[in-house]
Amino acid sequence: SRPPRAASMASAADRFNINSQLEHLQSRHVGTGHADTNRFEWAVNIHRDSYASYFGHHTTLQYFALAENESIGRVKYNMMQKMLVPCGHPPQREEEQ
């Protein structure tokens, strides 16, 4: 038979605890976003995290260098340049127009 309805739903205290943990995580780590994170900021964080991961895994850099027919140093340099503005310049916000 089915469990009681209260047992299957999270209580208000559980939801509050989860939300407070999420806020704590977002305050500690820049890339996790927050309630006001827009699409552009989220995409920039994803791209930068990806490039940082590629730098940390030498075999991935070797793969990219082989695929692009470039040296590993050149691939690292190109990725560092892309990290500065990975998704182009940010769009103008409505308040600034």
C-alpha cells in the first residue's frame, strides 16, 4: 500500500535547509551562480570552467593540439586568450540603454 502523504513530501524545514545550503554554496563559489545570474554570465562561467579543466588535464591538451595541428603551448595560449572573453562582449542591460 502507499505511504502516508506527509512521508513522501519534504517538510518546510527540509526545504529551508536545502535553500540555505544552496545559498551558502553560491556565496562560496563564484561559478555556481545565484538568483540574479543571467544567461550570458552562466555561459561565461561554463566556458571558463571548461578551459580550466582542459589546462588541468594534459592529455586533453595533447588531443586538442593534435586535432588542430598546433603545439601544446600554442593551444594553451589560444585557450588563455579565449578565457578573457569566451562568449563575446556582454549584451547591454536594459537599465543601461
